[in-house]
Amino acid sequence: MLHPDRLLPSEPGVRSIARRLYESVAALPIVSPHGHTDPRWYAENEPFPNPAALFVTPDHYLFRMLYSQGVPLEALGIPRRDGGGGSVETDPRKVWRLFARHYYLFRGTPSRMWFDHALEQVFGIEERLSERNADALYDRIEAALRRPEFRPRALFERFNIEAIATTESPLDPLKHHARIRDSGWGGRVVTAFRPDPVVDPEFPGFTENLDKLGEITGEDTGSWEGYLAALANRRAYFKSFGATSTDHGHPSAATADLPRDEARALFAAVRRGTASSADAELFRAQMLTEMARMSLDDGLVMQIHPGSLRNHNGVIEERFGRDMGADIPMGTEYTKALRPLLRRFGNETALTIILFTLDETSYSRELAPLAGHYPALRLGPSWWFYDSPEGMRRFREMTTETAGFYNTVGFNDDTRAFLSIPARHDMARRIDCGFLARLVAEHRLDEDEAQEVAHDLAYRLVKQAYKL
Amino acid sequence: MLHPDRLLPSEPGVRSIARRLYESVAALPIVSPHGHTDPRWYAENEPFPNPAALFVTPDHYLFRMLYSQGVPLEALGIPRRDGGGGSVETDPRKVWRLFARHYYLFRGTPSRMWFDHALEQVFGIEERLSERNADALYDRIEAALRRPEFRPRALFERFNIEAIATTESPLDPLKHHARIRDSGWGGRVVTAFRPDPVVDPEFPGFTENLDKLGEITGEDTGSWEGYLAALANRRAYFKSFGATSTDHGHPSAATADLPRDEARALFAAVRRGTASSADAELFRAQMLTEMARMSLDDGLVMQIHPGSLRNHNGVIEERFGRDMGADIPMGTEYTKALRPLLRRFGNETALTIILFTLDETSYSRELAPLAGHYPALRLGPSWWFYDSPEGMRRFREMTTETAGFYNTVGFNDDTRAFLSIPARHDMARRIDCGFLARLVAEHRLDEDEAQEVAHDLAYRLVKQAYKL
Amino acid sequence: MLHPDRLLPSEPGVRSIARRLYESVAALPIVSPHGHTDPRWYAENEPFPNPAALFVTPDHYLFRMLYSQGVPLEALGIPRRDGGGGSVETDPRKVWRLFARHYYLFRGTPSRMWFDHALEQVFGIEERLSERNADALYDRIEAALRRPEFRPRALFERFNIEAIATTESPLDPLKHHARIRDSGWGGRVVTAFRPDPVVDPEFPGFTENLDKLGEITGEDTGSWEGYLAALANRRAYFKSFGATSTDHGHPSAATADLPRDEARALFAAVRRGTASSADAELFRAQMLTEMARMSLDDGLVMQIHPGSLRNHNGVIEERFGRDMGADIPMGTEYTKALRPLLRRFGNETALTIILFTLDETSYSRELAPLAGHYPALRLGPSWWFYDSPEGMRRFREMTTETAGFYNTVGFNDDTRAFLSIPARHDMARRIDCGFLARLVAEHRLDEDEAQEVAHDLAYRLVKQAYKL
């Protein structure tokens, strides 16, 4: 099912160059510096329960497509948090069959390629999923999942993961990470510091979150200074569990650099819960600059992931909660938005800020020019909806000429779908090698250089940028 | 003149796949669910008058290009509505010669390919138009037009049109459609409900239009409730003439879902003619939601075509009127704009809203993520300036990975140039097959699947989405 | 080092067409209608001092990339205007070595291709720059620079430059141009009128600039009428030194067409220095329309280059001054912004306004539709960060289908890097020929037509549009 030349350019001359490049990087270890796998898997090392729970129910890339074509989420076994609606399907085999019947919807999408890759590489299944073979494939996968070599740690090793980062809230006690650390298992699983719940005044439960942050750290999160100290405290705690990075998922890329008095007054307003929406935006903006300052102190690499309107579908949020495939990108401005932060810290060579976008128009217009100038800036890979062959190709075509390859940081899988990790990294390597092969074929780069760049993009740059 | 492999990818391996795909869909009937051909043609079935009146004078794609290079519209035989200016050319042969002399301007444009296609496929002319052969070609075309097989209905049949939609104002009595229906002719020509003249307070004659709407329907269009009832009444009338869709050409994609009292008050202001520009925008926004509600009732598919600044050139509008090639696209936001409507109706599986854009940046950033989630949404094909090889290719490259193929609805020709219809549909089929062939050649899709998708894109999806 | 087929499409069939097209235009003279070379070079005809001063220190394309990767500007020999910081490197050989050590950073960028082209074509060096050969290459280049055939005028002739424009402020006495004119040398070097220092109220020294403008011209620049007369006076002066164009580098594309009283009052405010930022924007907007009016009088072609946020990095500006690689593009709107000017002058066939952009999203959405309609408008080539293979390719793909080739104006190198001029023009010819070859290979254009278009894009259109 998986052709050895898949995703490489079709022109035979370019393909043969691409194949040589790819062969030199295909077997490199996976470094996954940003993602959302569940640390419990590595901590407890329990078997994945069944094919539907492994592939379908937790993967919003999959169920959003089915939902868009009229399949109710309940029929996919997704529980309603409001208890209402029709009955939720509890038979995973029926969920699987429903997925199989609609598998044609994924034609042309990366989800299709990731799924096929996992079927073949993980389970040795070499046929395309269909309504016809749904039950047979279910049985094979379910049987495999009971075997020890399909438990999380065994797969982690089989996937040749050198290091993986999960993402946690500052309020998380990191008990799974502690258990992994204490287990003696050699897999490197680190956390990443995602402070949105305590720096975004519009995050659900913000006030309570700050109370809790105070309790955990023993700092007075009623004052601006105490709040900042509490954050620094938790950053140190995360570092002790291997964290090398922070991550910031704001609606926009706005930054601010307020005088201390104004910042303090703004904090007082958001702490009281009296902040307007504009205040909340300004506070988030100020916090990016505060986080950059702390990064300069403690060395954590800073990631900024702006531009998603979360929970766009209010009906789905009420019924099923957050992260249900209804986050929709918005146009995102960077040139003016980042200026306050960059004025303060952009010239620091000891700081690394990695920028992501859901607005591809910013690649060539704003992000590549910014990263091609400021020492503190690097460009994260094409993200989320753009973690795809065409998305990756556009990323290279639109950033390389201005920012070069060396202001980028390799690949992030950014996934909670564990079995898609090897497929995603493999896709990125293939697309990057295809892009490099075109440059070689058009005599814009020599092949020995392309070989070096391919290795850098697949392995070296991510380790360097994320200090892994 | 027309190469059998035109528009297919040039790499021989990909081309041979594309050719196989194309051959399987080339002869499928044309379903044209959205367009602007004149129903009078099919009703009266009179000969087209002459080559200039057939090809040049009514086609703003053509005369805008000539105008941009200094050719006065008067010289192309386009009458001034203000009676001023130099004398208008009345000899169609001279208009044709002028067009021929400037035909080189269309190099690299779709107009060029559509025109060549019509010359060869309709008139059997296999030479490129030039100043040299202008008269000879004029004579051949003019002679052909006098023959019965070049009358509208004969061409309709020869073009293998299974169904075509025209577009009419709610104030239109649909007399041509009535005549077609009563004629016993088997061609399927349906209308589409385009309410801009009665839902856009900034449409010329809005107040009089509402008066007239009241007269036609017997409803009191002085009240909000009467106005809505009048619209529902006309929708039913259009349905009785085969309409399966509505169409909305607003400046932006703004939608609103006002409480009834506010909607009523807003209507009162626009009805009185005292509405501000912001009120007008809000009223249009509210009306999209009202129209969606009516669509849920009566089953008409809803099309939203936003983002054109109409009549950008005030001088041209004053002299020649509307639709003179001076409509210019604007950046168009969808994520926030559509939220009120989608909150209300986005989860309805019985509703179909087809979104179009003139802002290609919205394809991957907003439209594909929206259509890849909401059951009520589908994506219309690349439109107007993007009804072109590169435009269609970008549409597939930027929407497929997130929305798949099955949240799109096949092709629309959207044209008033009757002879370009087969050329446009053929172009779309070729480009789609070329895109699919690349996926096959890169082992991202199997050829049997691509074959099925090609058929769906050329024929099945449009019939399904538009209920034709 | 330079492959004869570099930058041509890799597919053999397309490449062979592209090669034929390219061969027919490769040797055409260079017409460079917009650039920033120093007229002093041609006036004094002194040798370039050394390899670092020739290639590295003045080229912000190069040093911005090195700076982005942590190389201090001081280490590249760039002087600090504030006198602070570490010592500035004064040994050009050390600067060259530093550049060589970081040369890998330019992989995939046009700077890399321009530099290689200059090494081989100008200096006969056929090896890639590296840390290893840095000294040897330095010696070879330095030795060459002492020879008469490497002086500016000799290179000008060797580069086959038919005409080149420099860019000067209205306050510039044009003494270098006078010296060139009086020297009897046959090279055609013309100036271009860049009035930003006297039409942009936010330009450093604006008030003093206006005083000086008054002195130079003998007009009263304290009054609106006197100010306009002074500008007309300087335009005439520039014309007497061969200028055929003006150039306008505003932050946005905003235009205005104020009643005379309002314009006069606005001028009074900006003249007094009491104008707000919004006033300044409105004044720039008004001045574009005034300049268009003067262009209609004196025949100077008008260029509008909007969309750069100049001197984004305040720290760098304070330390090193302007034009230090820290100008960052912004999203730029044209459809509404240009309307006031176009309402007034857009239908003038005797006027040429050439639009540029740093926002590629405007190509297909706004610029091509505008230029494909208004007789006064033409599209400038892909600019600055987009003067690159992918940038040029996207320009053609996104503008041709709507505006055609004949609403574009050939290539601009826009450079202060003299030795990159032949490389840049060669790149543009190759990319255009590759684009045309694809159209031919896909049977969208005949090869005889493509040949004609290739010639037009390389030579004829630029001469015609810029009246050179």
C-alpha cells in the first residue's frame, strides 16, 4: 500500500535526486519537540483499548471530516458532556465500521496518508480500509493491541523516538512525568510549559486558576510581582522535568511592553475579573513579553502559536466541550504585533522565539522577513491544517528565499495521535527532500549541500533550536 | 488548434494518468447550476446576430482587457447610457477587427482558451484569430449563425447540457422561463433566486423595489413580517420554475442573528431610507440568516458570493452603467463574519450553504477549515477571476487537504457567454484530472479512487449539492 | 559553477522549450528603469575598493541574514552612527572570511545565485565560496578590481546596460549626473524623482527639507500653491537629467482627492509640524494624486511602492541608521485605497502608474483585476523579497490570467548591488521563459507567441512603459 517513492516529485530526474536525499535521512531518529500525546501512556504503559479508541474517537482531524458530512459525533462514540442528545455509540466496532464506510472522504488529505502508514508500518496491513474489510481489519488491530510490542513504550522505541515533548498546564503536577522519570525506562519524554490557563484572562476558570497557582507555588498571585514569581517558579519546576520550551496559544500575535505601573494596574483588573476584552488582549500581549524576559533568564525556548478562533461552533462546545475540531483560523498580523516584544528582546542572541502561523499569507510577507533579520526569531514548521504535503511545500517555497533554511527549526508533529507520529515525520522528510531535489534539478543548489540541508531539517536543527 | 492534451500536466508520466482520468469524464453531460445566460435565448430561440454581438460586446472578460490597454468601449460598440462621448461603433465587423488586432493581449488568459475552443468546437475554425484572418473568420461565423444548428436550443443540445440555471431578481416575472416551460422543448433551464435588489439597502432603487415586491406578492412590504412573507412567496414562485438555489452577492460575508425587535427596527430604518451604511451592512448580514432559515423551510440551496467592490470605476458607471468589467475584489473575512449564521444553522444537515470567494487567501485559512467542520457548508469552485487553470489548481491545492473533495460541489461556469460554457467545463475537468493525476503519481491516491473522484467532481457532486 | 540550464523547469520537455525561449532573449541589452546604484560610481569611475566593500558591507540582503544568525553588524565592518558598541571590523579580509564561513546560510536564496553568478561571470571564479577558499578568492577579486576593465563604466558596458536609472531626492543637486552628462561617456544613466523626503510629513527632517526645497527652487514652500510649484520645478529639473519616472515609497497605498481648501489646510498643518499621524497619512494620500496630476502634465511615469514598515528594529536604527535590513512588509490594501486617485485619473490613457507590492495576496485579488481594467495602471514586477525565482513564478501565476502579460512592465532590479544586476536580469528572463514554456507545454500558448512574449518581457515592455 505504501509506495517507496510516495510524496516524492513525479518527474523522474527530480525523483531520483529526491530519493537519494530521502534515503540519507529516512532512518534518522525522531525528535518531537512539540506535541500533545498523553504522558499517561508512557507512564502506565497500558495497552491501547481498541481500534476505534486508538484511531477515531480522540482524533479531531478524523471526526471533524465525518461530522462535516453529516455523521453525528455521538455515532462516533464521542460522549456529550451535557448528557443530552441521542445515545452515544458504545460499541467500538460500530464506530470503526462507520469510519470505514466514510473513509473515502479522506482522499487527498494527510489523514488518509497517516492512517495508511500506521496500518502498514505498525500493523502490517497492506490493504486500504473499506466497508468490506472493516471487520477483518478491526480484528487484526485489536488482536495486535493485546500483544506487548504494541504497548506505548514498545511503540515509542520501535518508532525510534529520541525525544518527545508533551504539553502541560502550569497547574499540572506532572505526576505522569514523575512516574516516567522514576520508572527507570530509558525513553526521553519531557514536558512543555503551556501557560494559557493562567495568562489568558479569557481562559475558562482563569481566576480559580490563579488561586490554584498561588497555592501550588506559595506565591501571592494577588499581586503582579507575586504572580510573576509564581510563573517563574512553575517554569523552574517544568525545567526539572526536562522542559526546554514554553508554548503560547493566543488568538493574535499581539505583544506589549508596558511600564511596570501600567502592567500592575492591568493585572489588578484581570485578577478582579473586571477586565474588558481589550484589556484581556493587552494582558496576553504583555505576558508574551514577560515570558520572553523569563526565557532569557531560564533558557526555555519560546513558541508562539497564534491565530485560531477556538471553539467556533458554540453548539458543539456546549454539547461536547473544547477541542472538538471546531477551531478555525483567522488572518494574523505579525509585523506590527510583535514589534513591542522585538524592540525589547529581538536582538538577543541568547533567546529563541519560534513563530508559527495558521495564516499562510504571513510566510513570505511577514514571518520570513522578520526571521531573516532578528537574531531571536526562528520559524516553526507549517502547522495543524498545514501539516500536509501541500502545506509543507508552500512553507518552503514561501520562506526559504528570504529566511533561508537555517532560520527554520525542523519538523513538529503537534499531535495527540500517537500512531501518526512516524507517518508525519516521514511525510515532512519526503516533502523537504522533494523541495531540495527541485532546487538541485534546477541548479539552484548542489547535491552535496542539499544532502547536508536534508539532514539539518530532519534532525540537527530541531535539536539545536529546542535544546534537545 | 486544440491539442488533445491541453491543460494536462506536462510530465509524461503524470500526463498519461491525467489523460486516462480525463477520458472517463470528458463526455459527461454538463450540469451548470449557476450562471447568467439570458433565458430569452432559450425561450425565443432566435439566431445570435453576429460575431461581435455573440463574442465581444456582452463579455466583460474581453472588453475590460481591451479597455485596460486604451481601447475605448465605444469603439467596441458598447452604448453609452448618458448619450455622451464619441460616436459608438455600429459596424460589428469593425468591432470584430479591433478585437482581432488586440487578440494577442489575451495570451496566457482563460479567455483566450475559451475563445479558441468555441472557434474550433462550435465553428470548426482551426486557426488562431489575427488581424489578417479577421474578416474571413467573421464571414464564416456569421454564415454559420444563420443556420438552424447554431440557434440557442440546438447549441444547448449539442453542448450536452443536462441542466442550466439562470439568475433572476425576485421582481422578475420569469416570462422567458414560462415560455420555455410551455414550449414543450426538452431542455432543462431553471431559474435561481437572486434577492440582492430587495435585500441590499444600497442596491439602486431599493425602496421602489420593495414597493414592487409588495405589489407582486400582495404582501405588506412596509412591515418586517410582510416583507419576509413576500420573500418567501417569491421563493416559492421561483421554485415553481425549477429553482433549486438562491444566490447572494454581498460586499462582505457578514451575517447577523438579531433579536426580532432589533431586526424589525432595522428594517424600518432601511425601509424609510434613513439607514446608514453600517445599518445597510447589518441588514444584509441579517438577511443572510433569514434566507438560511427560509432555505431550511423550502429546501433551496443557498449560495454566498461575497467580496466584490462593484462598479469601482465611477466614470465608467456613469457613462456605461453596471457590470462593465470594473468590479474589483477585496479582502474577505469569513471566520468571524459567518459565525452568527453558523451558530444558528451551521449544524443543520438538511441545509446546504455554498461559499464562494474572490480572496484566495481564505481557501486554506478559513473556508476549508469551516467546510471541513460544519455540516451545512460546502465550498463553491474557484470563481470569476479564478475560473482559470491556475485558479482552479490553487483551489484544489489549498482546500483539499483540509476539506477533502467531498465538501466541494463540482464546477460552476457563472457565465453570460453562452459559447464559453463547454470550454469552461472542459477546462475544469482537465485541471481536476491533472490535479488528481499528480496525487496518483505521487502515490497519495490510488488510480481507481482518482477515477471515482474525477467523476464526482465533473458530474455527481454538482447534481447532489444543487439538487438537480 | 553556473549550469546553462539553471532555473529552467526540470521536466525535459518543458526545459527544451524554455531553453529555446531563453536563448532568444539571453543576450538582449539590460534596461534597468528602477534601482539604487550610486551615480558617483559612473561619474568618478574609480575602482571598487575591495571584495568586502563591493559585496558585503553595502548589501542589506546579505548582512541581514548573517545578523539573523547572530553575527554582529560591527563584525561585518558596518559603522555605528552612535559611536558606541564594540569595535568595528576594519580589515576587509576578515569581513570577507566571516561572510565565507556563513555562506551556507544563503542556500536556497537568490542572494546565493546572484553572488555565484557575479563570481563566475565577472571574475571567472568557478568554485563555491567557502571558509577554505575565502582568502584565495579574496586575492583574485582584489587583484581584478585594480584592473581598468573592472571599473564601473567598463563593467556597465560589459553588462550590456542600455539604460539605468538611479533614484534621488528632490533636494539632490544631481551633480554626479551632471558630471556623467558632461563627461562625454556614452553610458545612459538617468535619475528618478523620489519625493518621499518632501511629501511624507513623517520623513526625518521634513520641515527642513521643505525649507531647502524652497531655497533651491525659489518658490514659497510655506504655501500649498508654492509647494506644488516647487515640486513641479524639481520634476522639470530631474527631467532635464533624463528622468522618465517618479517613485513613491509610502507605508500604504492610500490616495485622496481633497477639495483644494481642505488640501491647503492639511498642508498648513503638516508644514507647521502639528499634523497627527492620521493627517500625515492623508497628506501622503493627497500627494499621490497631486503627483499623478503632474505626471499627466509632464509625462513622468509614476511608480508606487507601498507596504514596507521601515526601520522595524528601533535598536538597529539608533545604532546604525536607516536601510539596515530591518524593513518589514505589511498587509497592503489597494482596491479601496487607490479609488480616489483612479476616480480622477484612472481612465487617462496618457498616464502610466506602475504598482508594486510586498503583499503577494494582492496580486490576484486586487492588482491584476485593477490593472486588467484601468488604462492608467500597469503592474511592476515582483519586488524586493520577491525578486527571486519563486517570487517571480508566483507573480506570473497570479497575475497573468487576469491582467495578461501586457499590463506588466518587464523587470526591475531595484538594487544597489551593482554586480548583481546582470544576475538579476538573467534570473528574471529564465523564470519568465520557464513560465512561458509551461504554457506552451500545456498547449495554452503557441511557441511562436511565447517567443514574442519572452522578448516583450525581457526588453520591449520596460522600454515602452518607462519611455526609455
